[in-house]
Amino acid sequence: MRRAAHLSRLLVSVSAIVLAVPLALAGLAPTVARAEPQASGTTISLSSGITVFGLPVSAQVAVPSSGVTPTGRVHVLVDGTSVASGRPAADGTVRVPLPATVAVGRHAVTAVYARTTDPRALVLSAEAPTRALTVTRTLPRVLTDGTDWSVGRSDPKVVHAQLTRVAGVEPTGTVVVWVNGMRKGTATLDAAGEAVVHLATSTRTALVAVTYSGDRTFLPWLASPHLLTVR
């Protein structure tokens, strides 16, 4: 009987050891930490805070992420509207050119880093502080191509004026033709930025200049004066 009881206690002890060893080994196994998404602290700077309409301006955006590569996309907003985007490089930075068509005036520019829908993306969406951008009016080119500067006395005296577009925007407004410093004709630019002014047939040889009134995008300006020779 004693022998059987001793054998029974021995089996219980062995079973306890068998159960304890795997539990102990499990406690020694390294714990794999799950990486948590982190805030990006997105920042933005402009290549210039003041520019002339049509000239290039770019936004330099940084998405700091403590060694984790951002996998989302940066969107640059002007006055709350997305105008351009780019994907950050491995260091979290990206240069995003703004459209040349940003209108004349003062604007608020910011950048938003948009995290991807992949749940494994480790950089959270974030918005950068706002930066101010001022766009000023640009100088137009006032041309008189197509004008015949040498005409007979009885020939029509017609001045053709053209203003060149900038960033796809056509100038609007009026042009004035001056003959020897006196205002002799006015015309409104058409949709192509062109106008035609007819001078009096009695006009004689004189110095002719064309001025432009300007509009919201273009400054007032003038073409190079020409000598109208009447033979």
C-alpha cells in the first residue's frame, strides 16, 4: 500500500513538472509589440510668399514620421480647395508645384497629409499650419502686329492691337490709340485679346502709341510707339 501511494504521489509530481515547463518557456518568449500609428506633424513652406500672376510657386511639405515612411498622399489647398498633390519620398518630404493660374489676390495655403485606407499605414492624417500667398497683377505684352505703318493719304489708317495671354488667361478691357499725344480712338478687346482701331482718313504722318487699360489680372501698359508714315 505504501509503495502504491508513493508511486501515485510521484506521478502527480511528474505531471505538474510537465505542465509547468511549457508555461515557464512561454513566459520567456519575447513579446512582439504592435506598432501604433503615429501623428505626422505635417509642415509646409512656400518658395515665395509674394509672386506675380503666372510665375511658378511651389510648396515644400514635410511629413515627419520618426523613421516610418509615409505611404499616403499630400494635398495642397488654396483657400480650402485642393489644387495639387504629391507623394512623400522616403524621408517624408515632397515639393508640390502650385498651378500658375492661382488668381490675383491674397490666399491661404495649407497642406493635408491623407493616410491611406490600409490599416497597416503607420502615419496618421494631419493638416499643416496655413501660409499666406499674395499674387500680384502681371505686366501684359501689348503688340501692334499687322498694322501697316506706311500708307497712302487716301488709304485706311487701321491700328491692330494684341495682348498676349498669361497662364491661359486672356486680358480684358480696352485699348486707346494716341496720335502725337492726342487720344484718337478706343476699342474693347475681344475674346482673343485683340482690338482694331480705325483712325481718321485725314491722319497725317505722326507718332502713334497704344495703351492698355488693365484688368483684374493685368496691369495697365503700353506698346512701343511707332511712326505712322503717310505718303
